[in-house]
Amino acid sequence: MKSALSEKEQWFRHVAGLPKERVEWRCSVEYPTVFLSNEARSADLVVSRCTQEKMDQFHFIDPAEAMMRMGRPTLMVPDHVPALNADHILVGWKDTREARIAVRDALPFLSRASQVTVIEICTSDEQDTARRRVRDVAKYLQSHAVKCQVEVRVHMAEPDAHQLVRVAKDKGADLIVTGGYGHSRLGEWMFGGVTRGLLNEAPVCVMMSH
């Protein structure tokens, strides 16, 4: 394991392509998800692939479980995405603690974007209340020099994650920002439908905070 980690360090430094003094490598013979969760105390942002490579807690990180544990914003990257411009951002709003934290954590990205859309998906009888909520979010973002617009859409037959992905495609968004939802049951993380759906299906980067 130590030999494999040493080889991985050389690979990582080559891929990073930065001077040695600008890259810090940390490793340990430890459960990968636990190790990452602990080391995240020194990070502003954790970047991970969207999907778990294998269901093997001894050798691979579970990005969703790590996101729930770390207390840091996590940028989930699909395998086919080589870079992130974060020029058009879609904020999937839900009036929860997690969504509020996610919007605050994403401010460095949101303030540099040329287009930000805050969208809430609600039931048909909640539309007026939802419009008031997203306008409040827009007002908060505008106070931080974020250029944004708002939308309210009604739940459809398709899952909310599908609807968010479809809206992101329609708007040409390259980043989706949402809260990350789940709870622990007997040591296993159980994830909300939107969280799980976005991790499995989003074709663009997803930034989540829990």
C-alpha cells in the first residue's frame, strides 16, 4: 500500500503540473473516505469525481459520503469534464440550511459568473411563496455583486433532479449549485432523491454543501 501511494504521488504531481512548493501531498494507510474527511479541515474546497469507482471502502473514496462528513463544499466532477469555466451557474434552491450554506460557499464562483439563475421547483400551490423565497436569495446575491435571475417551476412527473439537469442544459449552465441532503442510518449514508440523482446523472459539475 505504501509503495502504491508513493507511485500515486508521482502521478499526482505530474498531473498537477505545478512547482513542488505549490503542491502538498498527504497520504496515509487509512480508509480513504475517512482520511479525506479528516484532511478537509485544511481546505476551502474539495474536488472529487461524481461517482464512486468501485464499492470498495478499503481502496476508493465514496464522494457522496465524504461530502456529508467533511463540512466543506465539494465540487463533484463527471469523468468526461476536463475543465470548469463556471460562467453560467444554476442554483437549485430549496429553503433549507444546506441550500443556504451552499449559496454562501459558492459565492467565489457566483460573483465571477456572467449568468446565474436561482430556481426553485415547488408544488403548484406554493408558487407565490417560492417566488418570494428566490427573490430574497437574488437580493442576497446582488448585495455580493452577483448578477442573477430567478425562476420558479412546478414539479413534473419526472424527478426533480432530471428537471434541474434539463434546465441546466437549456441554459447552457456548466455548474449546478445545491445543498447536499442525507442522513446516516446504521453507519450507511442514505441520500435524498435530488442529491443522488444529480450525482448519478448531471453532465456538468455539481457543487454541494452539507
